[in-house]
Amino acid sequence: MCLPFLYHGQSTDWVSQTDHKLTVRLAVEKAWLFQKILVRHEPDNEETLTEMHPQGSTEHLTFWEASFEINTDRDITHYAFKLLTGKEQFWLDAKGVSRRISPKETHFKYNAVNRPPEWINQQVFYQILPDRFCNGKPEISVRNGESSPVLGGKKPVAKQWGEPVSSYDTSGGCEFYGGDLYGVGQKIDYLQSLGITAIYLNPIFTAPSNHKYDTSDYMTIDPHLGTNEDFALLCKDLHHRKMKIILDAVFNHTSAEHPWFNKSGQHPMSGAYQSTESPYRNFYSFDGNSQRYHSWKGVDSLAVLNYKNKQLRKYIYQDDDAVIKHWLKPPYSIDGWRFDVIHMLGEGKGAKNNAHYVKAFRKSAKQVNPDCYILGEHFYEATQWLQGDQEDGSMNYYGFAHPVGALLTGLDIAGHPVHISVTNFLDWQTEARAKIPWPNQLAQLNQLDSHDTARFMERVKHNAGLFKLAAVLLFTSVGTPCLYYGTELGMSGGRDPDNRRCMPWDEVEQSEYISFFRQLIQLRTDNIALQKGDYVPLYRDDNGFAFARQFQRHCVICVFNVSQKTRSFTIPVWRLGHLNHRYRSPLTRKTFLSAQGVLTVKITPMSGDILIVCSQQNEQASLSGGGKTDQ
């Protein structure tokens, strides 16, 4: 089915607000003649069609423009484009072109009230599980047989750096390798040499386990990782280097050994588990007066919190020195929170009134630092939390890790077989982006792997080509890239806990991948188009695809060959406003020329390439820069 090329980006190149009016631009392929072009929007929830007018052109494209009032009845203004030929009509929404009106969930969205901080999309994040990253102060490391704290009746096990990780049915959750905050501090030079600009730390508050998703004290750094003062110094050093740091917040549940709960009775106070008269009884959810309580996914050591309790709300987010606010203030001044399983928390058993509490968490944090990053963990679709008034971004499993893994590994994140085509892959990613406002798309945290998934190298069965192709996708896709510690070395590891092996520092100099990642990070850091540029689809077939990231006159073209053979791609760069341009690849150091708006690129098997415009002849305006006026 032949469809016209219609394009509307969502950056400031295409959308601008003046007072209460929104002005939008649309690019239309000249080969198609339209009698009327309209923008559909919904003041007062009723359809209004505003006529658009031509505002310039290139050789292949005409640009149209219209202005209309933003919604006052809600934060988000929805809109889509309707084009009439006289015999038929076409529609453009954030998912693409169709011959019928699209569902509202994929209309373009402009949130005039709530937006993520601008700094997020400029970052390259690095995720660290402290116990497995670097041991900087051995004297504070866990010792074998320590009597307290306990973990499900098991005592801590101290292991030598690099020893194999045990499974959870043995000692997986309670074995420690000695990584700490001192080690993190000692490796900041290494991270900066990679090009890392922001750190995301897995939980560091006092907790029995090695992963520390079972908090027993929200106000104290775990003594085996360091002290509050040590953490303050780490934050000061990072900020001095113009780097950012975000912490992991586990506010859905606590350890069953938290003094509030006190399941094993190791604390002198009467906890919720001991007595129905405990002042903390209603911090949790019990079946009547019994000791049966609601735990996270049936894990007894993780007791779920009940936000119906006023005192709990005050402690976590309402009071002036509530947990959420405390760490955002000096001397720490962290730059944001990653909220663990944020979609699960609520009142009593289940996630009742979840949206209310997520909004409250956001409001609490933004009161201290309006520019802080609110990041949510969602293993699957997070659309409802990403409309602007709850989270700035999510760990983008649904829109990035899931589809990339499905296309390149043949396995989903759970390890089940899956097969999708290039078209399935691109449609999946486009749909995920289409459902949320553009600034939130840019604030999504993209990862190939994390502490909750098998290592990507393991999933591609150590195929270096596929691994590098995925890395190119990570640093060119819409969203903010994040490396899980060691991914830059091609670390292996199966599913949790095997994906939490110790960082192999002795392999850094010999790694065949680290220079490649340094190059990708530098490319993203140097190119504003890769940080905040619009996504322009250029080409797709069964064996590959190409897209551009474009902002103002900055443009990067990304081409991917997922077949087993070297292939030539014929790319219509006229969609970008290009005619006769020269491009260079920083990865292969090859140069390419487009002629009359068409670029032919040869790509080796199972690889991706990045092309940057380096010169142009017969000057044409770029797609995002607007067209010359036909007068």
C-alpha cells in the first residue's frame, strides 16, 4: 500500500509555544497533491479542525504550519494531522501515516505543565551494583559468619573477588564480595575516561542482603559500603566533576528485619510482626490480627508497606526531612531517584491509589530540587506513568530492551523464544514512543542489560557482531543510554544472580570492546542530534533499516544490517532536506555521497553504521531547519 511521506517531529524545530498557543509544522511529500491539510485537536474534549498553510519548501517537500490554543482543561494537548486529496484522506499521528483517524493514545502529545529536566538527555549513565564493582576499603567488608543481620535465617558469606556467584537457593542473596563506596570513588577517573557523565547506584542503605533491595534503615548508608559522610564526599567529588548521581529508592517494601517489622526479634522494640499494638503495625498489611502479612511477590523477607498509614507517608515523603527529601538536600544533593517497582506501591494489599502516591513522590522531590530526575522501574509498558505528572522517565524495558533483545537474540527477557521481523521491531518501538510526550521519550533510560536481566553478551551467545550492533542502537536511539557496569567489557552472565558477577578489573586493558564503547559515547556526547534530535524513519525491509536523528541543522543517519550478507541500502535522504551531500562514518572512516536526494550505503553483515554530514553542495535547508520559500 503506497503512502505519502508525511513528517512531524516533536522537538522545538517542529513545535513551539507562545503564551497559550501552540504552533506546529508538518512536512509533506510534494509528489502528493492535497486539497486541504488540517490539524485536529480537542479543546473542551470536542474535535476542532484548524486549517494549515504552506510556509516554504525544499525540492521534495512542502512545509505547512498552523497555530491553535493549548488545552486548559488538562495538562496534555493532543493533536493529529488530517490530509484530504478530494477522493481519500490520510492521517498522521505519532505512530505514523494511515488512511483513517488513529486512537487518541497515539496522537501527538504536548504537556505544557510537567516536563523532565533538560539535563537528562545530555547524559550517559552508568549503573553500579556496589558490592560487585570495586573493593576500596577491605577492612569494612563483610566477614564470614557475622551473626547480624540475618537473611531468611542465613548468615553472610564472604567471598573472594571474582569467585563464581551462587544461586539463590544456596547462598546467592547473602554472599558478599566487598565492593563499597570507596571503590566507586576510586574508579571515577575510569568512568570519566569512558565518557560517563552520570551514575545510577543500586541501593546503598542499610540492608541484610548484598543487593540491598530489603532496606532496614532509610537514613543510613550500609556500614559495609561506607558511612553517610563517605557518601557526602563521593557526591561532592562527582558534582565537582560536573557529574550526576541518582540513588535507588525501595519504598514499596522493607526488609522483614527492619526495626518497624522486626520479624526475627533482633531489635529491642516491639515490631509490627510481634504485636498488633505496635506503633508500626499499620505500616504494613496483615490478615486481621494474625502474623500473616503481604510480601513482595510472596518473598517473606520483603514486607510490603501500606501507604494508607499517615505516619508512614510523613516519614517517606511528606515531612521536611522525609526520606525522599533528605538525600536531595546538602550535604548529598543527589540528582534524582530511581524508584524500585513503583507501580506496585499503594494502600494495603495491592496497588490501590498508586497514581496518587507516585504523583506525591514526584511533588515531594521536586519541592527540594525542581530539576531532579524521577525515574521509575517498570519491566513492561509504563505509558500511564509517563504522561508528565508522575515520572520523568522509566527504565525503558518495554520500548528498548524488550524489542532489541527480541530482534537480535531470539529470546525475551524471561528467556523464552521469540521471533520478530524488522517491521515488528520498528513498529514496537514507534508505538512505545508514540504513547508518551516527546520530552519523556528523551528521558527514558535505555539499557541492553541490568541487574535484573541476563547479560546481553550472554543472550547473543558471545556473537561480537550482534553485540556491537546492539551497542550502536543503544547510543543512537531516542532516550538516554545507560551502561550496566562491565557491559563496556562484554561481561558475561546468565540471569539473576549470575548477572551480578564482580567487575573484572584485570580485563580492562585487554578488552576488545572498551575502545568501541568509548567511541560511541564520544559520538553521542559530541552530537546534539543524538541527544535530543527528532527520529526520522528513512528505510526498512526484511534485512535492515535506517533512521536519522535530526535537530536544527545537526543530522546523524543510522543504518543497520541484520542479515548474514553485506548489503547495499538505498536511502531517501531527501526526507531530511538533503540533495547532494557528503557523509562520513566515524566507525568505519568511510565517506559516502548522496545524489539528488538518494544515498547508497554498503553495510557489512550484522552491523550498524553511523553517518554524519560533513559537507553539502547545492545548499538546501534541512528538514528540521525549514525550507526555502517558493516565491
